[in-house]
Amino acid sequence: MTCVEDLDKEVILQGSSFKESREYVEAGFTEIYYVDPGFRLFEKHIIGIPPIAIGMDHDFIVFPFTKPCYGTFLLKVEDAEEAKRLRSLKLNTKKGR
């Protein structure tokens, strides 16, 4: 099981709201997937207010991660295997669903 603390990550936003994270992804990426709370990414359940936006750029994945007592962070992680897995799932790419 992967621990988010162990990922080689870049913190893009710290202490952001779910809305701020979603707006950042929507403004900065053309490959965006929308998921519901509970979706598993890096073997962890993502929590938040839907729609939760995940941005992709080649093998980089940008996603919100909420750590209890610390708040929500927008993280950027390079992981070719997880990027390939996400693309294979044929996730929703439309905000309105």
C-alpha cells in the first residue's frame, strides 16, 4: 500500500478548498478526469466535494489530497504506471456529468 507521504511529489497548492483545486486543474490542463469521492488513486481513497478533477500531463498526475487535521493539498506526481491505469479506466471527462 502506497503512503502519500512516500510519493515523490510536488505540492502545488496547500490549504486549498476543493473548489480552488478543481479550478486550478481546469485552468491548467487539457486532459482532465472527474471522479466521485472514494475513487482510488495511488491505492488511497480520494475524498472531496464532487466533481473531483484530476489533471494529467503525460505521466504527471495532479490531484487533490485531503489529510485529516491538515487540510487539502493539490499534489503533482509523476507515475507512468498510475497514469496508464487512469487512462485505461475511461473516466468521465465532462464536468457536468
